Amino acid sequence: MNRLHAGVLLSLVLLACALTWQLQGWRLGRQLAQQQQAWAFERQQLAERAAAELQGERQQRHVLERQLDLNDNTHYQELLDAQQAQARLRDRLATADLRLSVLLDRDATPDLPAAPGAGSLDHGAPRARLDPAHARRIIAITDAGDAGLIALRACQGYIRALTP
């Protein structure tokens, strides 16, 4: 009987150990599943935040690209308008429709009369007409200067658009 009790007791202890082992396995499995679920949820939240940030940056980039494109078009149109105005001015100078003149300083030229002559309609300061070749060079210089100023404004607009 002692052996029988010992066998039953040993069987009960083994059964209790096996049951405890099984319960611990189930509990540990449930904890691991909860941890994996929490980890997956956290990763999903991080991915959604990263996607939202990426979408925001894409929108900012798109706005910046549109602004730079508008800036380029505006400055290109300014340059084109300035070139057309310079071409018209050169054409007017070439056809003698327009003559460039400069004001003369009366103190520097004392031999000029103070009052206009009988055939003159101009009652202003005395003027001297420039040679057409000099006028063309002056127009070329102002053309280059206008183009430089327009390019400078374009660069400044580009930098302003890039800096927050």
C-alpha cells in the first residue's frame, strides 16, 4: 500500500507539474501574443507618422516647385520684355526716329547763348546730340545692365523661396 500511495502521490505530483507547466505555457504564450500585438501596433503608428511627415514634405516640395516655376516664368517674361524694349529702342535709333542727346553744363560751355535762338523751340538747357554709334554702345550697355539686374532679381527670388 505504501508503494501504491507513493505511486499515486508521484502521479499526482507529476500531473500537477504537467498541469502547471501547461498553464505557464499558455500564460507565457498569451503574454508573447500581447507583446507582439503591442509591438505591431507601435510599428504601425510609427509608419503612419512617417507617411504623414513624408506627405507633408511632398506637399511643401510641390508648393516650392510651383513657386520657383512661377518665379522663373516671371523673370523670363521680364527679361523678354526688356530685350524687346531694347530692340525697339535700337530700331528707333537706327531709323533716325530717335536721337540720344546729353545736357550740357552752361558753366562748362560759356560760349553758348543763354537764350534759345530764333529757330529753336526748346527753352530748356542746351543739349548735344550723340553720335549714333555711341548711342548704340550706350543702349548695349544698358541692355546688359538690365539683363544683369533681372538675373539678380531672379537669383534673389530663388534664394528667398528656398529659405524659410
